[in-house]
Amino acid sequence: MFKMTSSPHTHSSNLTARFMLWVIAAMLPAIAVQLYYFGVGVLIQIVLAASFAYALELLVTLLRRKPIFFYVADFSVILTALILAVAIPPYAPYWIILIGTFCAVILGKHVYGGLGQNPFNPAMVGYVVLLISFPLQMTSWMPPISLLHEPPTWNDAISLIFNDLSSDGYSLLQLVGTIDGISQATPLDSIKSGLHNQQSLNNILHSPIFSHGRWGNFLGNGWWQLNLAFLLGGLLLLWKKIIHWQIPIALLLSLTLLSAANWLLAPQLALNPLAQLLSGATMFCAFFIATDPVTASITPKGKLVFGALVGFLIYIIRYYGNYPDAVAFAILLANISVPLIDHYTRPRVYGYRVNNLNK
């Protein structure tokens, strides 16, 4: 009489679309900060990633003979593309974002069956593939455009991304080379490279990339503002109950405690906790990446364990690893642990003894 199917019994792309649109809206302040400090290359990367991701989603949906509107209208692939686009250097070659988007959408999502079935964060899958395969292009960040004698125009940005040269025939390295002592690397990368070359932390923090701007002496111009923008967007998501508080709080607390302990023990080799929280992709990870409902833990206690694990991995890889910022690797390693975390943190079912749950 009735068709029996497995739960959940209610399906709606509208709920998913609403969730995704709120997350996209919460990212707008950070995108605005990136535009202000790094120029219009950010927008070009977003357009490239979103359009290619949408085309891939449409193609896979057709090949799988699924309802096109239902699967394409949830905006999940747009959010994946947006996260990946703002994570890469704004003037990276166009093929970088296309390869990363392909890996994120196809290898990170659809090979597992699509949204809701992927064990790994798709955007981080694409980012890790790019970081391992093309380390030079993925670490070539332009310093804030306010430091450049001639900030790139729209024509320059398009030409740099598609031809590796500005409209005047200058490469990105040549444009940056007009500023004495400014590195294309991020502040975390500059610190790790400097310490590896036997420089003192104090001398590194007084280099031009850190000394420009009121707060630049320990955060690098643009990076602390970007993290505050992601924090603002994350608070909006918490207020709208789009995400839960356990993962970001546990992640930030874990990272703070580890960085504080190391800073107190070896202040000449470690950044202070505030610098760790407001540099790299810390806030981006805490509120927008680690909180992915598909790949993160789903139990209340598990969310705390998952967030703390991500914060722990971020600091360990930042301090001891070869990569200056460890968000992507930390997320993927924590994703592997989610089934185990959920198994040991699942709530007790009322009316059953604990040992019965394990039978």
C-alpha cells in the first residue's frame, strides 16, 4: 500500500539552497576585504570557479540522469567554488582555478555520489591537489595593492591571469619587484622561511611585509582585517543558527591554548596566540570550512572533539610541518576521523543501557 524507503523521508533542495545562500552571504565581507587589499583578481577567480563548477555540476547531473533543477539549484557547488577561489592567490594563472575546481567537484564530491555522501570537504580536496602539484603558483601572493606603485587595473588583472603578463608586458614577479624587500609569500610563509634560514623572529617581524600599517608589525597588512571579516561572517551564521557553536569554539580554543603554551616556552621561535588566530586562514577555517555539515562530526560531543582536533592539527603542521598554513591538511585528516569520532560520542538512547549500544 505504501512505498517503504529509508529515512530521511523529507527531501527539499530549498532548505539546502537557503543554507548555502546564507553561507555565501556571510562570506561577502571577507570578499570585500580581499578586493580592497588584493585587487580585482579576486573577482575574476570567483567568476571562473563558479561558472566552471556550475558547468561541471550540470554535466554530471545529465550523465547520471538526475533531475537537473533539483540538484543544480541547491547552490552547494557555487559555495565550493567560492571557498576555493578566495583561498588561492588572486592572480594565479586561470588553469590553476580550473584544475582545482575540477578536482573539488568531480574528485571531492561526485565520485562519492554527490552532495551528502562525500567524506572529504570538496574545496579542500581541490586546494590540496593544487598546493602539492603547483606550489610556486599557489604561494605567489601579491602584497597589498596599496604598496604597489601601479596597482593592477582590470586589464592588467585579466592579462596576468590569462597570459601571465600585465597589459604593459610585466610579470607578477616584476610588478612586485618594484617594492624593496617585499615578498610575495603570506606572513606565515615569510615567518617559516625566515626561521628556517636562521633569522630571528624579531627581525622577521620588522621586515616590510609586516611593518606596513598600524597592526602590520605582527600580522601583515590585510591579513588580520581579512580574518576579522571572516569572524564577522561566522558570527552571523551562528546568530542565524546556520552552524553550531561547538566546532568553531573548540577549534579556536585548541589553537589558542597550543600557541600560548609554545609562545610562553619559546617566545623567540613562536608567534603569540593573537597572531595565530588572526593570520592565515584561521577564521575562514573555523566558521566556513570546518563547519561543513556533510564532512564534520554530527554529534554534540563529536563536534567539540572534531573542532579541537582541527585546531591541534593546524598548529602542529604550522609549527613543525613544511607548509606555513595547514588548514586544508588539517581538515582532510580530521574528516578521516569523523566516523570514529561519531561512533564514540553518539548520545545515549533513552531506555537502553550503554553496553547494549555496542552490541
